[in-house]
Amino acid sequence: MTDNTHRSHPAIVKRLKRAQGHLAAVLSMFEAHRSCVDLAQQLHAVESAISSAKRELIHDHIEHCLTDTAESGAHGSLTELKQLANYL
């Protein structure tokens, strides 16, 4: 794998594609004038799926990239960790 590709990425892409499908379904639900409760429920599911994918990406990056960088004594790990923390 390259420096910017990790083993978790295919699983994250799969989650995001599933969320993309759910979002398309939500748009259809809007066009079909479904109830606000149904829409809110489905939007919550899309939001949760995307949030979960983001969290997995960040945790994977911390575990692999930042740990390796910190162990090798390279600088910048703390700065990058602080940047990632903004997205948690």
C-alpha cells in the first residue's frame, strides 16, 4: 500500500457507497412526499454511516501513520494529531 492508502480504506469506501445509496433513497423519499419522521430517521442513518466512516479513517490513521511516525522520532506527529482532532 502507498503512504496514503491503508487496509481500512476499501471498507470505508464500501460504507460510503452504502451511505451514498441511502442518501439517494432519501432524496427519492423527499420527492415522494414521505413523512418528516421517515425522512429524519433516514437522514440520521446516513449521517451516522458517514460519521462512522470518518471515525474509522481517523482512528486507522492515528494507529498506523502517527504511531509509526512517533516511533521513528519524526516531527510533525503532534501537529497532525491536533489537526485530526478537529474532525472528531
